[in-house]
Amino acid sequence: MITTLLDGNKRFVSDVFDRERDYFEDLAKQQRPTVLWIGCSDSRVPVNTITQTRPGEIFVHRNVANIVATNDWNLSAVLEFSINHLMIPDIVVCGHYGCGGIAALDEKNAEDRYIPIWLNNAYKARERVDDKLLELHFQIPEEQRMNLIVEENVRLQLEHLQEYPFVRTAMQDGALSLHGWVYDMSNGGIKVVQRNNLVCRE
Ligand SMILES: [Zn+2]
């Protein structure tokens, strides 16, 4: 597999880089991305491919289940750099149906040490969906329930984003918009699940 990657890079240099040398040379001097993408690490959700964007257009942060944890210094630094230095005007939190991280909310694997701790930042999404289904006396297929939790998790993480004071300030100044999307691997489409100006629900 590793050899395949290096062979692929050789083809990239000869087929893409050389053909668009001006674009890449300009890009080497400075990046000007206009979107911060917070997505899942899942290999089936490659941001540039599913949005048909080029290198330099999207600043990317990916982790298990596209989670925004306010005690995650990795993401905090990404956010600070995106908003205060790159002046990125749009942040997308993109989940995806069939997310293994979200499915793990229902699983108890005693051998995992870190995944359950990480998922503490997403359990509330499952609670909200299950409470709502109980309240409405709805019984739905498991796959549909999971899809609802995937969507609710995106809304929850957008709320977490707004716990950062500098995110709220940028939004209030009209310099930043938040967007919630879910990618559907079965047809390649993106569903918009939430937009700007969210009201925190507690
Ligand atoms: Zn995932």
C-alpha cells in the first residue's frame, strides 16, 4: 500500500502539478482557504473529493465522529488560527451517515480506553434523539435512528463551537458563519442539517 502512495505521488507530480505549475507555485507562497472543514476521520469522506475543491481552498480538521470538544487543544488551535489569522468566514461541521464513531455510542467495548472518553462529547446527541422518540412514542428502524443521531451530533457540535468566545465574537461581527452538513455515502450527496445563528438548546 505504501508503495502505491508513492507511485501515486509520482503520477500527481507528472500529471497534475506540472500541468498546473503556476497554481501550485502561487499556493506554495501563501494559503488563502475560505472554509474550515471539521469532519470525520472516516476514509470514505474525503473533503476535496466530495466537494470537488482544490488544494488551498479548505482548511481541514478531522477526528472520530467530527466532534468539537472545548478541551481539545488541537481543535482549539485550529480554530484560533482559522478565525484570527486566516480570517476564514465559514466553518462546516460535516457528519456522515454510517459513522462508526456514532454507532459506538451504543456499544460498550471494555478494552477501549480512549474512544469512550472521546465520545463523551457526543452522547448528548443520542440522548436527545432517544428522548424525542420516547416522547412521541415513535418506533423507527435502527438505521433511521442512527441517521437522526448523526444529524443531531452535527447540531450539538455546532453548539460546542459557539462555546468559544472568539467564535461568538466573530459571528456577532458578521465575520463568521457556521454550517452543519451530513454526507450520504449511498449517493454521494450532502444534506444541510443546520444553518447559522443557532439557539443553544438545554
Ligand atoms: Zn465517521
